Amino acid sequence: MTLRCLRPLLSLLLVLSAVVQAEPHAAVGASVEVNVPLNPRYAGKSGVASLVDGELATKGYGGGLALGFEGLDVEITIQLDEPIQVRAIAADFVQVTEPAVYLPVSVDFAVSENGTNFHTIATVKPTATEQDKGPLHERIQVTDLDMKAKAVRIRVANGGTVPPDHRAPQALRWTFISEVLVNPGDKPKSVWDAVRSYEFGASRTCLTRVENMLRTTQGEEREAVLGTLREILADEAATTDAKRFACAMFGLHGGAVDVPGLAVVLANRDLLEPAASALASLGTPEAEKALLAALPGSNAQGTLVNALAQFQSPATVQVLAALLPDPKLGQLAARALSTIGGTAVVKALAGQLADVKAAPRRQWLSEALLAGADDAELTAAVRTAALRSVMAQGTPATRLAGAGALLRHQADPAALAKVLEAAQSPKASQRTQAATLLGELVQRRGIEALGAGFEALPVGARCALIRREEDQAWLIAHVAAPDTQVRQTVVRRLGECGNGQAVTVLCARLAGADKAEGKALVEALAGLRGEKVAASLMATASKANPVARPFLTGVFCRREQTAAGALVLSWTRDGSVPGRDGWRALADIAGPELLAPLTTELARKPEDRKRIGKALLAAAKRVDDPKAGQPLAKRFAAARDAAEREILVQALGAMGDRQTLRKALSDADLEVRLAAARG
């Protein structure tokens, strides 16, 4: 190969093999966003992060040191970890014209104080021209600034196609960007420097990075992160908010080795809460000892008491129980003990409740005892004694709650009597609370659990409980309750949860029902579910009293029970169901077996022609065999007038028997043919 041939190849290799030059600046490692997709061939060593890695390309654009964009204007946004004083913003570009790599036409520089709202501070053009073939690098920058910024943004104008004198005049320009710099020459602030100086309200980027380190690392690497956090906790120069963050991380990721450091800062009022929370989260015996040791002389004992609620040792229970008489800490101690639970806790709370007369103290003590008695590990005897203590010593509200809690675990006549008594109280709050407790009891054990007390309840309370009852046998037994409101509520509930077993008793009620009760019975019968409901309804309806037949017609109509069509037709014929109601129902449920009878009725009752016609049309639509329309065709020939023929034609059309329909229409007058066309 001749030197003449090698020269272009060597030139290309020089362009592609960029030389690395390191240069620090304030944005190294910052978050970067680019508004266009990266070109896979020139996406840098680490994607958009290559723009702020502190490594600049010189004498070329290869090696992953620069990002390349073909024919696109590019917008690059850099979010700094925290607001800084900006003196200069710069961007490094490459130009090699032969492969269509050009400097941008211009670069807009913008800054933002809050990281969201930007304002442009300058637009700068390159000094090199398009005639400079390169390879060359140019830093386009704006200097002599004095402004605070949380983010910077540059907009790079690509220029579109190459100049017309280029060897490929239709080619798109390439823009290669090596680095975007903020305050070139400044040493970048490390993530740990940012954490040490963190103040609440500032950017959490540095904290988020540490959180991610702890989530994604293991072993020695994670221990190194925790070690730095321990240094921050002990560092007098670190901010209080930085130390609060360290405490939170120890609570999530720390261990026994972090307890001594956390114990030390318990003496710091500003750090006591996060340190106590971290120790509670660690939950180790060492953490418990640290909290107990700090409690006596602390100025924030309440915080420590709350933290001790996470521990269950006898030592903690003993210390908290001793605080129950304390006027300032007693309520917090009671709440903490109720969280701990256990026999010793319940006995301590019950003993304290027995000695207290002041209503406010009885209130929170009995509330704590109620919560403690809910511990599943208690024996039945201990729980019962605790709840009876609340029923005897608590406030009116907690006494009632104690009775309800006891009924949740066992049948107790005294507790039930207290709740039933409260259900009839003149106080609305007592009635409401009792109604809730009785509802829960009925949901679990049914109304039978209330015994004779159910009948003593007000009507509204009984109805509310019936709406929760799911025992069909109980509901059937009470379908004839003397009170109208109760009776109708039972009926409606049967409709919601009943099955075929309820049909007979509900139908029996129809014979003597007034309009309101009849409506409720119809809704209930229509709502019954189960395989045997339809058959049971048919069997019962076939023997139904004439008074019940209109109601049953409504039931069949609501259930769309086509099998009942013949029965409803017979009732309509004999007048036990008013014609208007019967024909309307048949318009919903008439089946193909009624084609012939309905055709007969159409001829027999011209005064009901429109209603019968709708029923006939419904039956015709349900016909599977198109040839089943012969009765209609015969009647068509003998029809009295055009109105009757029009109805028959519509029915034939609905059946799809075109041959019969055409034959019928051949002798029909114009009005009937038009009606057929409309149908």
C-alpha cells in the first residue's frame, strides 16, 4: 500500500482516537438530562453521564469521550446537588469537517435558582468557521458570572445540513459534545461533603445517593458507607439535619455496632427523637438498655417512652408500669404498654384502673386496657378479667366498648345486657355505639345470639340488625313479625340472601298483602337465587290464591321467567290478573308456545289488540323454527281489518319466515305492506 493511500486512513485514525484530558469542575457527577435520544454509535462511555465525568476529548471524538448528535438541536440540563455560586458555564465541542462533524451554529446558556424555572443569560457563537477543516476543539463558554444556580441548561443549535461546498452536500451535520462544565477548575463537591453540610429544605440528591448505596451494596462496601455515617454522627462540624439522616439510616440498615453512637446523641435534644426511633427500629437488647438508661435524666422522656413500646422485656414493662401514676407520662406509658401487650401489662393496667377515680385518667387507662386485652396470646381468663375490669371501672364509652370486646370473644350475659341497655339509651352516642357492637355480634353469630333482648330493641335497631342477618331459617321464621317495618325488612333481606326454601312462605304472605307489603314481597321473590327457585315458584303459583296472582305476575315479569307465560295468559283470560297488567307482562315473557293462543286472543279481544300484539311479537322473536308461523298465516287470511293484519305481518317478520310473509303480503293492501317495510 502506498503512502498516498495510507494518508487518509491515518488521518481518520487520528480523528477517531481522541486523547483524554482530565479537568475538574463543579458539575462533575451531577444529574444530566438530554432532550433527544442518544445515537447508539456515539453514546459515550456512560451515556449522558459522560458529559459531566471530568474527562475531555482532545484531537478527536472517538473513544466514548464525546456524545454525537446527527442533525438535531440538543438541550442539556444539569441538576446540581445543591445551589452554588456560578462564575462560568462552558461546553467543549469537536470539528472535523470531512466526516460532517461541525461546531454548533450557536449555544444558549441558561440558569435556574430552583431547578425548574430557567432564564437565558447568553447566546454564544463559535470563533472557528466552517472552513476550518480540523480536527479542532473549541470551548464555547460564558464567563464573569456572579449568580446562584441549582441547575444550568445549554441549547445547542446544530445547523441542519452541511455547507453546500461539502463533498456530500445533502448530509446532516454531526455535533460532538465532550463535556459541559460549571466553574471549570473547581474541585467538585463529593456526596459526603454534601451530606455533611445538608440543611433541611435543600436538595436531597446527596441523601438519595447514600440511600441507594445502602440499598444496592453488601458486605464491606455497605459497611464502608455505614462507617462514614458514623463519622458524620460524631462530627461536630456536621449539621444537625445530616446527623438526623444518619440516625434514620442506622434504623434501617444499622446493627449493634451503631447502638453506642446513637446512645451518645440521646443526650442531644435535637437528635433525641431520630436516635430513639433508630434504636427502637434496631430492636436489640443493647438498644433497649440504651433507651432505659437515658430515660431517668432525660428532658424528653415522652419520646423515650414511645420508643420503648417496641420492646417486650420484663424490665421495660416494669419501668413503664411504674410511670402509670405520673401525671405527665402516665398516658404515654399506658399507650406504650398496650402496644407491648401480655399478661403482665394487662394486670398492671387493670390494677392502676382500679385505683383511679378521675374520669380523664380512667378514660385513657381503660382504652389502653382494651387494646392490651386484644392480645391473641392472652388466656381467656386473663382477657375476661381485664374486660370486666373495664366494664366496671371505665367511662361510659369504654364500659360499653369493654362489653363489646368481651362479646367478640365469648357469650357473656352481663356484657350483652349492657349493650342492649345502651341501644335504648336517650343518648345518641350510646345508641350509635351499641348499634355498631350489636351489628358486629349479629354478623358473627346471628340475631339468635341476642336472645329475647332482640324483641326489646327499638324498631329501627331491629331493622338495622336484620339487614346484617344471613341465616335464612331465622328470617323465614320472622317473616310474619307483627311490626310492619320489621316484617318488610325481613322480606327484603330474604330477597337478598334467600333461595328456593323461601318461596312458599313469601308466596303465602301475598294473599293478605297490602300494596306496600306486596311490592316488598314481589321484589324479594324476584331477587331469590338458586336452581330450585324457578320450579318452586311455578309449583306454588299454580295453586295460588287469585289475590296473589297479580303479584306473582309481577314476579315472573321481573325474573323474565318465560316458562310462566302460559300460566299468566290463563290468569289474564279468567280476569284474576287485569288485562293491562297481564298483556304487559306477556310482552316480556311470552314464549313460542304461546303463538297460537295469543293469535286466538288477538282475534277474540280487539279492544286489547295493541297490548296482545306486543305479547305476540315477543313470542315470535323467541321462535327457533321459522316454519312455526303457520297459525299466524292462517289468521292473516281471516283477519278482520288492516290493523290486525299489520300486527300479524310484524310477528311473521320477527320470526324470519320470509316465504310465509311474502305469501301473506301478496294479497295485503298498501298500508299493510308499508307497515311490513317499516318493520
